[in-house]
Amino acid sequence: MIILGIDPGYAIVGWGVVEYSGSKFKTLGYGSIQTPAGMPVVDRLELIYKGMLELIEKYKPDHMAIEELFFNTNAKTAIVVAEARGIILLAAKTAGVTIAEYTPLQVKMAVVGYGKAEKKQVITMVTSLLNLPAPPKPDDTADALAIAVCHAHSGGSRLARYYNKSFES
């Protein structure tokens, strides 16, 4: 199964692609889609959409795992990130990619085994689990790989299939 992990953002969208087979991971690629500050919102969203379509075309993922949004302070930031997340979901849906969502707590539990793990712990575990030569940069990329690992560990369960069924229809 090929999994595209996404850490949604407006300035930076982290992405990571892993192949998961027989309880083993193979990292196919990772990086980020970055949009320039000062560019009009619709142009930034278009860059994200086109970047997502290119990733989907290149890696042909079976599944896309994306982090759910969690904001507790800045509503304006939450809105633009939600818009970017919508564009990302639309790109995957129109390409026929199965979509799954995970909370930050679920991702940390799957990767580190502790829901309140710090970012450094997540990055260390992702680097180790995927046998990467160095920690992925930027942090959004490491988060995206963690989301892909989370899906690999929980995406096959019956509960996960039931929870994510709404995105498949």
C-alpha cells in the first residue's frame, strides 16, 4: 500500500510518501509545497492544488492520510489553513485516492506511543522507523511522514475503515 501523508498548511504543506508492505516501510519521497508570503490567497491555493496533483500523479498513492486541524488561538490562520486543507482533500478526492484523517494525538500515539509526545520525539521516531539518513526538514515534512506511519499502523483496522468510510463515497 502506498500512503501519501499530509501535514496541511497554507505557507507550508508537508508531504511524505511511504510504501507499507508486510510490516515494513519503504520511503518513496518527502518534502514540502511552499507558497510565497505576499502572494494573493487564491494564487497560493492554486499552487497547493497543482502541487498535490503532481504528487498524486508521480506517486499514485492508494491512500492519503491527513492531519485534522486543531486551533485554539488565531481564527484568521485557522480559516486559511482550512481553505488549504479543503484544496488538498479536493485534489485527492478527484484523483480517486482514499482519504483518512487523524488527530495529532492519534499520530503521536501511533509513532511514539505517547499522545503528548514532543515534536522532537516524533521526528526522532520517524527518522528511525523509516531509516532516514537525517531528520526530515522542515518539521512539516517530518509530521507528514508521521501521519503516513500512523495510517500504516491503524489504517487496516476495521474501526479505521469504518471511521474513514465517509470519505470513500
